[in-house]
Amino acid sequence: MKIHPTAIVSPRSEIGRDVEIGPYTIIGDHVIIHDNVRIASHCVIEGPTEIGEGCQFFPYVSAGQIPQDLKFKGEETRLIIGKRNVFREFVTLNRGTAGGGGVTVIGDDSFFMAQAHVAHDCIIGNRVIMANAATLAGHVTIEDDATIGAYSGIHQFCRAGRYAFVGGYSVVVKDALPYARTVGNHAKCYGPNTLGLRRKGFSDELIKQIHHAFRLLLTSKLNTTQAVEVIRKELGGIPEIDYLIEFIETSQRGVIK
């Protein structure tokens, strides 16, 4: 371990192998840091928090603080962070609340740019990108491979589906559809993110099928329920399309069209 002499590390924390903790950083009680984690100067990490191996924290990250929720009464809640995530300067990550399940969860291999905010009880998947000052309210779910643009805000209890792309400065008050470009204040859906899907390795044939599903959903004269039935009839059995249908049918706040 390389712990700077000005760092304050609680004896009630657990520190793994080959961990670096920079100057003036504070590690509180009940923080578990796994191997090969790099924490730069002036970070504050409070527990209960668990940090997976290989994560990087740049200066002034605040993780594991109590939620910004007036209903919070001091109950024990947690922040769980997976492996190989990068948190740039001034990122804030709050613990959960009893009313939201008690835990905020971040998966693996995600990138949080400067000033991004993850509020209480959020669930974030793997390989997610949150650009500068992207903000999640409480109880938000961001699924695998989604990108949230700079200065965007996502309302409580909303979701962003797999491979969703939310453009910068967007205001998202319903669920952002998977595979799609969702942009604006208030946000609208502009169809599949073709370039992004191609970069992620989607075949031209699969992208064509996703395009067809979105034409039925967004530009036909069918309502959402009717469009979903036609999509199921014409494209059902394709895993990516089945997931799109499930995402729409399980939405609690409705999807952005």
C-alpha cells in the first residue's frame, strides 16, 4: 500500500493490496477497498461503501455520503462500486435510502466524467459513460453500455436502456429507449443511434431490424401498444428486439417517443 502521510484512513476500514491513497484524502469507517485501487488527493469516501478492484478516483471525488433526501433519517445504507470504474474530478456518489432498497449500485468498467452525480438508490450497469455534470436523481436505472451526455438530468424512477444515447443538456422525464438517440428539453427520441451501434459491433442486418422496429414505434400511425404487437409479430425472436419490447412493456413512467 502507498498511503500518503497526510491521508486519514479509519482503522475500521479494510484496504486491499497495492492500493494508493493520495494526500489529504479521507477514508471513513466501514469502507472496503479491494486490490489495485488508485485514490488521488482530496477525496472523501464514507461507509458503508465497497469499492471493487482496479477503480480510479481523481481529486475531490465524494463517495458514500448520506443521500440528499429529506426522508433519510440516518439508517444504515450502502454504496457498492464494481471493478475498473473511473471517477473524474468532483464526481459525487451517494448511498441508498431505506425506502429505495438501501443501496446504490455501480457495475464494472464505467467512466464518470468530472462533476457527474449519482444520487441515492440508483442502479448503474456495466460500461456506462456519464459525461461532465450528467446528473441522476434518486432511483434511476442506467442499463449496460448507455451514454448520458454532458449536463443532462434524468428524473427520479426513470430508466435508460441498453446502448441508449442521451444527448447533452437533455431533460429526461420518462424512460429513454434502448439503442436510441434521446435528446432535448424535454427530450425526444430521434431513432436508433446507428453509428454508436455499429461502433459497438452490431451487424448491419441487426441494425436494419432495429431500424424497422423504431419506424413502427415512432413514425407509423400506430399507438405504442399497437406498435409493440406489430414489432412482436414481425421481429419477435430476435433477442435485441425482444428486449426492446420487454423494456417498453415494463416501463412505469412511459417511454420517450
